Amino acid sequence: MRTLTVALSDQAYDIHIGSGVLDRTQLIVSHLPAERVAVVSNSVVAPLYLQRLVAPLRADGVRVTEIVLPDGERHKTWETLNSIFDALLADRCDRTTTVVALGGGVIGDLAGFAAATYQRGVPFIQVPTTLLAQVDSSVGGKTGINHPRGKNMIGAFWQPKVVVADTDVLTTLPDRELSAGMAEVIKYGLIRDLPFLQWLEANVERLMERDADALAYAIERSCANKAEVVAGDERETAKDNGRALLNLGHTFGHAIETGLGYGELLHGEAVAAGTVMAAELSRRLGWIDAADVARVRELLIRAKLPVVGARLGIDRYLDLMGHDKKVFAGRLRLVLLRQLGEATTLADVPVSEICAAIDTCCS
């Protein structure tokens, strides 16, 4: 097991990464204010791992409420969130109850938002079961739900007490979900870690084949990158080059997800296509060249990710991107590449260049 620490201004928490850490019950029990948890999972993950998690907790005297939600991005809604509250209230869960998210990014976002708002805030623990959740969404405290006009537009910052990432659970992850997680892994190399990007180019096939050592290294390196960024800008308030850098490809990608309908593409798939758009726009601004864009596309293709954007129409893209959370004082800020391994945020990008990049990448 490897342990990283997310050091925030008023708190810190650990990320435990390794084989079999799901069975190390003390990693969770040691963070409980009382012997009471509510484990939120979904209909796909629960049959695989729910009892493996809760049986040892119950053996240790912990009272467990099990909440199993339907699977999929389309269920990241007020209605599903309210079903969590219904279950917590029905089982008389109080302020000492710790909410545990057992699942991928959707479960982590829903359970975290529920924890942030139930009785004005209860403790929260992340047990991510997808590659995307282990390297990205479980770390940093962003929680929320989708709105028909925009992804993740309603939510709260609510940091977990601990993150427990068992690399063994990735053996049951569908190939498509593994690829989706790779979009976020590749992002870290592109925005701030050129040596990691070069390592990924040399080892992407090992990751796709689920080589245990390669996966453990990629997860640890990704989490280390995210922990550093989050520690410097926990609530994404920095106007330039703070936590927003973690959203490379996301402004375009979120537009694709919303425009197609939540669940049509996985989040990582939409981000991959959006990353190519961001790279193409960076080229059009003169920062990187065509060979760099081709390098980005090739790595994403080797990770079995889409690199062509959805044909929503330019006006639809611009409308949806106008709802992005990085809009600051009415100005859309985009995350672009100064060079491979270095990203920046930029406002007032000429609309004509944005449109040209979208058009090129949707052909």
C-alpha cells in the first residue's frame, strides 16, 4: 500500500492506494466518529463489492445502512439524491453517521453531495471502484449533480476523511470504463507532468492490459499531481492557472455530454474528444504545432478513446459552453496547452478560433 496526503489549509487527508486495501477495514473504522455508516453504491458495483466492505464493518460492531442506486450518469439527478436522503431519514441516521461512497464518479458525486447537505454536513469517505474515480473524482472534494443545462452545475465542495483505492477492483472494470479513466490519467501528463506523459506513451499498452504494477504507478502519479493542485487552490477560486487547470478538455467535453444527453458517452470519452479540441485550439493560437496535436490524438487512440467530437452544431456548443463553471465575470475561460506538459487558463479567446477548432475536430 502507498499513501499520499492531500494537505489543505485547514485539514489533511490520506489517499491509500494498493492491492487488497478494500479488506483493510481499519482504514475506514479509524475515521468514524461513531459506529454508524451509510454505504452508497449502485446496482453494478454492489453485487461485486458491497458485502465485502460491509461484512467486516458489521463484525466490528458498526451499524450499516445500505443504499443501492441505479447505475449511470443519467441518474445523477435531484431525484436520485433525494432517494439517498429518504434512506438516511428512514434509518434515522444522525450527524455522527459517515457516508461512504462505494463506486465510480457518479456515486462519489452523489454520495458526497448528500454528505455535504444532510443535516448540514456529515463525514464522508471515498472508496472508488473505477480508474477515473481513483485518479480524479474521488480526490479533491468536488461533489454534485447534473442539470439539463449543464453538467455538475449544482453541488458543493466536501472533502472526504480518507480515500481508499483498491487496485484489485479494476480487474472487474469493463474495458470501456478503463479507457474512460485513461482520459483523466493522460490529462495529468498534458497539463503539468511531461515525464509522466512520456511514461504513458511508453506504457499505455501495459495499462490497457491491466498490468498491476503499471496501474498502481499511474494511479499514484495521477493522485500526487491532483493532490498538489488541489492543495494550492481547494475551491477553484484562483483566477488563473489554479485548480481550473485540471479541467483540460472538460469545457468541450461537458458540452458534448450535455448535448448528447447524459450517459450517451462516458465522462472520460467526452473529455478525450474535448482534449483534442483544446489541443487543436492551442495549435491555432500558435502555442503547439500539428505534430503535438497528432501526439495527443495518437495517445488517446491507443487508450481506445474517441478523438472526434459530437456533431452538435457550433451554436449548440457555444451555448452549452456558456454554462461552464469556469465562466468568470461573464467571460469564458478555457484550459489550453502552452506546450505539452504545461497548461494555462485563457479568457477572451476569439470565438472564430473556438468555432474553427470545434469544426475541425468534429469532421
